[in-house]
Amino acid sequence: MTERVADVVVVPVGTDGAVPAPVAGFLAEAGVDVDVHAIGARLGPAEPGDVARVPILDGPDLVYVTVGDPRPGLAFDHVRAAAMAAARHCGSAPAVLDAIGCWEADPDCAVAAAEGWTLGTYRYRPDWTVADLLARLDPGPRRHGGSEHAVREGVALGAAANLARDLINTPPGQLVPARLATVCQELGEALGFEVRVHDAATLERERFGGIAGVGRGSVHPPCLIELRRGGDGPHTALVGKGITFDAGGLSLKPTRGMLTMKADMAGAAAVLGALVALARLGSDAPVRAYLPCAENMPGPDAVRIGDVLRHRGGRTVEVTNADCEGRLVVADAMAYAVEAGPAAIVDLATLTSATGLGPDIWAGFGTDDALLARVLAAGGAAGEPGWAMPMWEPYRATLASDVADTRNFDPDAPQPYGAITAALYLEPFASGVPWAHLDLGLTVMRPAADARWAAGANGRGVRLLTRYLTAGAPALKEDA
């Protein structure tokens, strides 16, 4: 046998057990003297994602993973899913991953396979440092054949999503707003994007009333983190909700409702992860990002029900539910983003659990059909599907206030359509700039480990945003 290629070789097969000819050819060239077709046939029909490990005498273990049929609108997600399942099974063992024999024929297939492998190897490591986060940006499979550029792209996408997962999975007491700001600064210095932090005093002075108001109840002060990278020209503004822990403020959540509230900064983590991915890919897409960060706690100076806050730009809001804080901080960030003259604004937020779309599909709202279509297409390419939802104008009346320009919640409205009223609340802050709002809802956490995912955060939004931004998003205003 020739020099051993790996301890483990992943062999993608169809649901009928058939081994693609290029995979068999590679194994033969590598000196693996077994009939891989016969082994696949003996294993028989299997379900997508099923994994079977076959030890080979004087050779690598062969890990057969079943690749299912593609789902409409989610190109190559079946490849990504199979690669994740194989990686979860193999653990830390080195492996050769061959993307169902299509590396040369279709680079997108290679991207999905390397991306899935990297996502599947994820394990949360407590007590990480920024140096640890940076070191983990270069995991990934050893590989055979195909486009090296495509593989690097897939690894960069998966690793950036894993970085966001580390941030979201961190206990909330260890990732308060100031700590998140420091992480952004250190990552920016290492990867070459600009970071500016607006502290609590600045927020008060410059009338970021939503962010400052939400953060008043915590001993850990709020901040607004501003990130910038890319070339000149029309830029995309990204806004990511950064509530590092949401107890509900004075509208206190029950204990069970707080169990996943360390993930209420998943939008901010996704935006930061996208900036990291762009840096790793060497993209010069012009981007400015805004992460409004706060803890929503019931402290002695917490916002009261009935208080009126003044947003950046002057719009006032009567707080009728302190647990509807996400729209308050995102609105401030959007109003500030508009001042820089973006071509488009895209915000990501775990704003409501009332999208009606469950744990797999985010809800998409917006003021520009072309923009939302591009974001939805990027989600499909990333295996992170969304669904376009209506900006139903008659519901806006439920946000009317007698003492302010608007209120943040209608206490008498049934909440199955709360995602719509939240989007309607945010829309004026776009000030006519094309805007897309991604309500990530319940999609950012996995309640338990399965064949593909570790329990906890899944990094939802990082790969979607990166694909959107690298597909020429800043040209939107010129296309309109």
C-alpha cells in the first residue's frame, strides 16, 4: 500500500449504497485495496445522514455516510448535512473528505462539504480566549481533489459560524456588553477591520434612548459597537441585536423562559461572524455593522412600564412591555446606520418567538422586494432558509400611543402576529433606505445534540450574511 492518506476516509454514498466512481478511484490510487462498491452494497439502503464505520486491515477506517436528495431551494444542503454527520461521527480523527465526487465538477459542492465538515467538528470549549477563537478559524478536513479555493471558502464559512457559536454558548455572566466589545476590538485588530465602541455615557449624551434605556437596569452598562471593513462605494449596513442576557426587565420572564436568553445576542454574533468570514476570505465588500448591546435586567433603575424613551433621531416610544426590548435597541442602531448613507440595511434579531415558522425557518420582512429576495436566496444557499412575511399595515394601529410617537407592544393583541408588529415598529427607522429584517425567532439554538449538530448555538446567520455580502449586495441602490 502507498503512504497512508489518513486514519479515516469518508465515503459519501447514495441512499442505495452506491459509491461514486471518483471516490472509488481515489481510494484505489491511495492503495486502499478493498472493493468499496461491494461494501456499500452490503450496507444496503440507508436514510440520509446515516453513518457506518468499516475498519480496513492495514488501511484507514472507511466511514460511509449517506447523502440524501437535495431539497428545493437549499442547493447542496444535502452534501453539507452528510459532511456534518460524518464529522460528528469521526470526532477529532483526521479524515479525507471527498464531496460526492464533484469537487472538480462543481465548486459549490466542495464549499458545502468543507463547510459541513467544519460545522460538524464543533465542540464548545469553556474559558476560551480571543487567541483561542482566532486559532480555531483554520480547522477543516484534509482533502483530495477539487478546488483549493472552494475548500478554503467552506472552511472559512464554517469556522466563522463556529466562532459565533462560541460567543452565544458562553455563560452570560462571562460575556457582558463590555466583554463583547473587547472581543470585537481584539478580533478587529487581528483581522483588519475597524472597531469603535460607544460607551454608556456617549449613548446618553447622543440620545440613543432605546439602548441606554434597556441597559439601565443592569450593573453592566450598555454600549454600541460599530464595525467597518471593505472598500469605498455604496455600503451595506448590518445591525445585530446584542442583548447579552434578557431577563425581561421589569416584565420579568419565568425561569424557563430565561434558559436560552444568553442567545439573545445571536444577531450580534452573526454579524460579527460575517465580518470575520469576510476578513478570512479577503473580501473587500463595503460593510458597516452596528451591534447594540445591553443586559435587560430588573434593577433599581430599570425602565418602568409607561416610561417614554427618545430614540436616536428623535422618535419617542412609550414602553408598554419591558420584555420587548430588542426592537428598542435595534431601532436606535438603524437610525444611526442611516446617517452614514447606506445602500441597504439588513438587521438580524431574535426579536420574537411568534413568527409561526418554528425552529428551522426565520421570518423575513422588508421594504424592498429585491433586497429581501437576495437575502432569502443567500439563506437557501447557506442551508438557513427564511420565509417572506407581510408588512401588514392595518396592524400598525396597535402600536399607537397617547403619550409618544409609538409604543413598543400592544398588551391586548394576540401575539401569534407579534413578529409582524415588531417589524412595523422598526420600519420607520430605516427612513426610506431599502431594508430587510430577519427575525431569527427560535432558529438560533439546538435544544439537544443530534447526528449533525452539537447542542446549543448553531451560528445561524453568519453563512447567510457572508454569501449575501459576497454576491455583490452593495450594488443594490444602483440596481433599484
